[in-house]
Amino acid sequence: MTKAATARREKARAAKATPVPNPLWELRLYIAGRTAKAVAALSNLQHICDERLVGKYRIEVIDLLRNPALGRGDQILAIPTLVRRLPNPVKKIIGDLSNARRVLVGLDIKEL
Amino acid sequence: MRPTPKSVASRSRKIKEIPTSLSLEKAPSGIAGLDEITGGGLPRGRPTLVCGSAGCGKTLFAMEFLVRGAVEHGEPGVFMSFEETEEELAINVASLGFDVRQMVKRKQLAIDHVRVERNEIEETGAFDLEGLFVRLRLAIESVGAKRVALDTIESLFSSLPNPAILRSELRRLFRWLKDQGMTTVITGEQGVGTFTRQGLEEYISDCVIFLDHRVNDQISTRRLRVVKYRGTTHGSNEYPFLIDETGISVLPITSLRLDHKASSERVPTGIERLDEMLGGGYFKGTTILCSGSAGTGKTSIAAHLVRAACAKGERCLFFAFEESSAQLLRNMGSIGIDLGCYIANGSLDLVASRPYAQGLEMHLLSIHKAVTQREPALVVIDPVSNLVGSGSQLGSNSMLTRLLDFLKNRGITTLFTSLTEGGADTEQTSVGISSLIDTWLVLDVVRGGGERNHTLDIVKSRGMAHSNQTTEYRISDQGVLLLDTYLGPSGVLTGSARLAREAADRAQVALQEEEIARQQALRGIRRNAFDGRLATLQGEFAVEDAELDRDIQERIRQRDGAPAARAAMARSRQAFARAPGAGHGKHNGKHGGKGHRT
């Protein structure tokens, strides 16, 4: 119950951060606590999205320290992991996303 | 900074106290036999590396460690699988009697399948494995786990980039598990020249167990070795182990202590004359070897023993490695030994299998298990030489030693038959177990005179006076018959030679009897003749005797009659006159003279 509730709150918080209500790109960033890597990853992601996917994306940040059960669904091992849930197919990118070129390759953003 | 004498003393006191407080605590693995080798189990709260090549039983080891821990020792576990899904695992180990799903429901076990696809993953910078930690922590907390199994964590190396990060993260993971006090089993695939491909043994220094799966002469044997176990003594040999429907069983050589009890109770052999030769039968709880070449009746002698034991109401186990149960029953029936009724009443169990169907270890385990289940008083293994063929010579000797000790420790009388190859020395067992045997019967074939005859020798029989006579025996429809011994000029006579000798002996006896009868008849005739003569003599004597008697009586009468007549005559004549006509002249003269003188 509480876990679901926190998950919902987390989602709502994430939704607030995203500018577009019906996004083409649904991204989920898994972190475990606000570590340096997590912060770096989020800012790197935000930067890339703002540059390449203006208005077409939504970022959901899941902190596994708060919602440990969520890690299982997306088979999360490495932290941070970015999951591209939409468009299909699902893609995973690990690391702090500091290598922007590889993030674009990983997310298949080049085709845009 | 030199220590004062006082501080040295206090330090030495401290050292003395250490062993009790710091002695290594062990968690029973639940794997049969392993705890005996490791002296109690795996190191509690520490990681253990279980490594080996593909198919050596690593996953099963890990799963059994968890399942037994949860069921038998009340320690819930977490199984983190990097290869198989929950469903696959459940199905795989269900065949070994573990209901994993039920255990998961009862919160005894948590299974987490970690699947990482290399091609889905793009590395874009620094990362760590905190996600794995989180999942593991969640799983541990969900069941209150005390045990953790990581099944082939090395597969992360193929699915995640950047081995350097992985290595440091794994090191951190093992450290973390230790801090959590988790007794952990980590499996690893064997590498070339190393225990694991990624050198996990560098990180896990507490206990390393190596599983091996070898195929020798097309027969596989599994072996387990404790490579290292820090802080404790452990058996360092390779121990054979088996995977069957009850999981892993390691056969430790713990029974080499030689401390079994010795009974002086006798077990009848089922063959009357053999009992006599052994002074009453085999000793209870000893090991009997019956060796001989093909067709010498080894199985028959075993069947006699089985029948005798079953008739006393004892339980028997017969392991047949040559004949099927039905064939064995028919064959024994043909020599008058009906074992079928004992199978029917449950006192006899026939276990027939092909020796090459499985390795020696597997056979021995099945023997172990059957013996443990049935608790028989007698075990027959027919023949043990076939069993040995399914393993290497060295391995089979130690295995048989173990088997013998196992049976002896339980006070079970055991009869092995052993086939001696044609032409081989009969007192040379192919098995080389003769020194472990208490009573050894050698069945031999004597060839000669166009026939094969069977002889039996008691080569040894520990602790009992026994016959040293080579005895011929015959397998008849009444079973094995030990025959009378005939000694000829060149040893024991057998077969036709014996028959000839028997016939000659019979003729000799007949001749003797005839002679005795003749002598007795002669004696009768002589006695009759004697009696006849005696009767004649007695007759003659009686006649003479009667005549003489009559004569004597006459003379007595005459003697007594004369004086009276004379007196009467004198009276009539009134004179002392002699009666002139009375008696003979001599007498008259005498009397006259007398008369004159008077």
C-alpha cells in the first residue's frame, strides 16, 4: 500500500517535471540515493532531452532506495540505468550518461 | 615502546581466550556427507565458492544448500539466479523432490532471477551495481534470509561491460554479504587453468569447493574436493558424489576407522556340510567372498545362504548384476532353492541392474540407500567383480572398502561373489579385496579324465577353526551338495575317478561282507557238528552210566542181603553155618574164614 503510494507520488513528481502530458519518449531513470553519479546522470539526461527531444519526452526517476521492489521489473542491476520504455523496443543505458554520443546511440535518437 | 612484562602476560592471557570466542562457526550444508568432510558444514556468515565445469551440479548444490537450510535448519534463503528463471529452477529441482514454489509461498525461500541482455545495454559512463545490492537486500529482508546463493554471478561479466567496475563491485558485494552475516554459496564456471573464469577465488578466500565431472571409459563419475577452507581442518581428498532423486550425496571415507563390533554369533551357510567345515557357519556381520570361475555355482552358494537367513525370518538384500530377478529365481528354483516365496513374504529383496548402467559410485549409493531403507541382516552382491568393471581399479578399491566398512559397521553379514577370469589364478581376485574379506571360499574347477569337476576350498576364515580339506561338490536339484572326500595318490579324487574309487570301495565292502557271512556259516556248521558229537557222547555215557549203576545197585543189594540170609539159615540150623549156595566162592571163603575165626 505505502509502497504503491510512494510509487504514485514519485510518478506524479516525475510527471510534474516533464513539460508535455502525452510524450513520445518515455524514459525512466533508476538511481539508488542521490549519489554523485545519480545527480550527474539526471542532469546529463535532462540536458540531452532538452536539446534533442524538446516537448516529446517524460522522465521518471525511480529511487530504488525508496522503492526497492521496482528494480525487479526492469531487471535493474547497474546504477544508474536509463530505460527507454517508449518508443519500442525497450532499451537500457547504464552509467552516468556522461558520454552523450553513446547515450544518443543507445536511445536511437539520431534518426530524428 | 617495549612491552612491559605485565602487558605481555595480559596479551598471552588474551590469546588463550581466543579459541572459544573466535572458533569458526559452521552452517550445516544439508548435503549428505559434505558436513562430515568439512567438519560441520560451510563457514557461517561467509561466502563459499562452488566451482566446476558445466553440468557438474553447481546450481543443484546451491539450491540444495538453501532448501535444506530452510527446511531442516530453519534458515530461510535467497536464491539469486543469473541464468535460469524461477520457473525453470522450480521445474529443474522438482525432479529432486524439492517443491520450490511451495517454499516461496511459505516465505522460506526467495528466488530472484537476474536477467541481463548484453545487446540491450549501452554503457555511457561510470556505474555501480547498487541495483543488485538493492534487490538482494530486498529479497533477504522479505524472508529474513540467513543463506544466499548466487548462481553463476560470473555471467555478469558477459552481460555487463567494464570488467574493472564489475570486479570491484563483486568484491564489495562479497564484503557486504559477509557484513550481513549471510552464509553464501557462489557458483562459478571453471576456467582454463583457474577455478573460475573470472578468478572469483581471489575474492572468496574462506571456502572453495570444486566439483568435477569426469568421464573415464565412457562412465561418468562426479567428484567433490574441498580446495580450501580457511580456519578449519577438512578432508582434502576427492570424494565421489552422486546426484539422484534425493539431491547430492557425497560419500566420505569416514568409516576407515575400523571400529566395528565383532559378533561371535554364527550364521548358517545353508549347506550342512559347509557348516561343519566352518565349525558352525559364518560369523554374523562378517564379509564372505565366494570366488570362482564361470559356472562354479557362486550364485548357488549365495542362494543357500539367503534361503537359510530368510527361513530364520531375517531380511535379505540380493543385488544381482548378472541376471534379472526372474532369471535368478528360475535358476535357483531349478536347483531346489525357492526364493520366490521369500520375496512374496517380504523378507527378500532382489535388486537387479546392469553394472554398466551407471558408475560404481552410483551403484554404491543405491546399495547404501537400499541398505539404509531395508536394514537387512544379510546382503549379497553378485558378482562384485562386475561392479568393479564399471569404475577404475584404484577408485573401485576405495569404494569397495567404503562399502564393506559401511556394511560391517551396521553388523550386516555380506556375501560377495567374484568371478575369476578363465585361466587366472583362482586365489587372485580381480577386485583385490581379498584382504578385506573375513571368510573366503574358493570354488575351483578340476579338469581331467575328460570332465570338469568342482572343488571347494576355504582359503581363510578369520577367527574360526575351519577345515583345510579340498572338498568336491555337485550342484544337484537339491542345491549344492558337498561330497565325501576320496584321497588318491595324487590328491583328492573327483568326478569319475571318485566314482570309480567309490565303486571299488563298494566292491571291497561287498567282498568283505561275503567273507564274513561265509565264516559265520562255517562257524554254525562247526558248532552243529560239535553239538551232534556231544549228544552222541552224552548218549553213550548215559547208557554206560545206567548199566554201571544197575550193576552197583545189584552188588549193594547182594552185599546187604547175604548176612541176613546166613543168619536166617543159621537160625534154621541152629548153628553157625554158612549158607553154601550164597554168592561167589571168594566171598564165601572170606566170610567162611571169618566165621571160622569167630
